[in-house]
Amino acid sequence: MRIYHNQLSNTLNKSLAPVWMIFGDEPWQKLNSLQQIKQHYLQQGFDEVIQLTVDDKFDWSLVAQEYQALSLFASRRIIELDLMTLKLNETAAKILVDLMASPSPDVLLLLHGDKIDAATQKRKWFKALDKDGVFLPLYDIEGKHLQQWIQKQARQYQVNMLPDVVFLLAELFEGNLNALDQELQKFAILFGQQLITAEQAQQLLIKQAKFNPFQIIDALLLGDITKCINMLDQLQHDGTPFQQLVWFIHKEIKQLADMQEKMQSGQDFTNLCKEYRIWDKRKPMYQKALSNISPSNLAIAQARLADTDLISKTSSDFNPFILLSDTIITLYHGQLTQQFALDYEFNH
């Protein structure tokens, strides 16, 4: 049976499945799922947890022995298999299929690993486990689903915040649920049940680091290219995830392009600020950027940012933060930068 993370609690309360399979790359959901499952089974008397790490040299007979053995310490047990590889050999597959021919009500088989592809889900061992078990694939939480996740976590921590704060957190931490969950816990400690505004949240986030994406965007809108590049350099030294910055800058460039197009069609700047939730104190920045950045430069910057993102994922020969600096320069000097190839080492 396939479920999703938001169905985990209800599924646990329905029955004690003999098998749980958790596959995916999102760390917060994986850790949270494992904690919830083990805690629930411990409450049902599964007092012993046996943890095994499975690599390509693993002896699968150990799983059969542990599954079928009588424990001296507990009548009910959890056997947790951390699968470092999903390419199971014939011996491993046969053992799992045989065990599931007569699953024990006193043993939970808990498997977890990286993202599992469609071909692997068609193999006999997977189908045997899935027949009486629960399959929980983990996917990145994005868009409206991320906002719903934030609201759910906020309720759990008894954090009260305005809708703008939800949007703010979603923009800043999309792709990093661990950091987002930590921020919500900080809000709970610092604000209690006080209603949190977007300005309060932003002030707190700015204090936590020397530089952050908000400041880069402000400098970008004001045309302070030197300051942007200096901040990018500092963020690289601080270990800021590159993809988070790419997403943030891409969103801002796209918004500027959309706003320019709508203003050219006759829409009012004030109404656009309401539509895009631009605070009063930031309106002059957007007015300046929309006046100084041409539509052609926006288009060139979008294209070069897409190339930068691709190069960062396919080659280790370039410093992606330097390439990101090119995007910022392009916004104001696109006619100049478009003459130069980003992958310069291969384009002499």
C-alpha cells in the first residue's frame, strides 16, 4: 500500500503492518517518518530494535536469522534495514520473498533507502513486501504543499503568524525542511503564542547571518553590483547552499519580468505591489529596478541563469558562485556579458 507523508499518522493508527518501506532523498521527512513509526511500534510492545546496514557485501542470512529467532529480551521486535543499495541480489530477493510468505505479527521489518525507481518497484521482492506492508515514497514538498506543511508545523509548535510569514519562510527555505523546522522551533521559543509579522520574522532571520538572500536581492534591485558580489563571496564561505540562491534569484528575476510585462500592458504599479506582496518600504527599490533594468537584459539574465544552473549540476570545473555573479552583472550589462561564454574553458 502506497501512502504519502501527510497520511503517515492516520495509517499508523489503523493497523500494525508487518513491513514499512521508506524510500526517498528528503532528509527531514525520512527522519520524521522513522521516528514516528518506531515510536508507534514501541508503544505497541515492540521493545527491541535491531539495526542493520545493508551494502553490496551484506550477508542476508542475518536478516532471516533475526526475523525467525526468538528474542531473549523482547517478545516483539523491529528489524531496521538501512539499504545503501537497492540492487538486491537473488539471495536477498529470495529471503525477503520467503519471509513475506508468512509474515510474523511480532516482527516489524523496516526498510529505508534512497529514491526507488519504477523498475525496482516491479521486482518480486518489492511486490512481496508491498503486498502486506506500507510503501512511503518521499518527495520534495513545494508550493502550496510546503505552505500547508509550514502551517501544520506551526500549529504543532503553537506558533501564530500572519500569512505573509508563511510565504516568507516558504520562499527562503524551500528545499531545506530541516532548517525550516528549526526556524519554527526558534519562533516558538522567542515569540511564544504572540502573533508574528513578516517584518519581525525578517529581522530575526537577518540577525542570524552576516548576509542572507534578502540583502542580495535588495542590493540587486538597487543596482549595487559590487555589494551583491561581495555578499555572494561571503555566502559561499559560510556554506550557503548554491541551489537555494539560484532559486531565490530566479524567482526575483522572473517577478521583475512579469511586472514589467504587466506594466507595459497598462497595469498600475501600486496594484502590482499588492499582487506580489511588496511591502511599502521596498516599493522604491522595485521602482528603481523596473526603471533601470531593460526587458532584454532580464531575458538574457534568465537564460544565463538557466545555463549556470545546468553547468553547476553537470560540471565541477567551474565555481558556480562566480557564474551566479555573471547573472547579477547581466541584469544591468546584458549586452556586454552575452558576448562571453559561461563555460569559457571549452569555448576558446
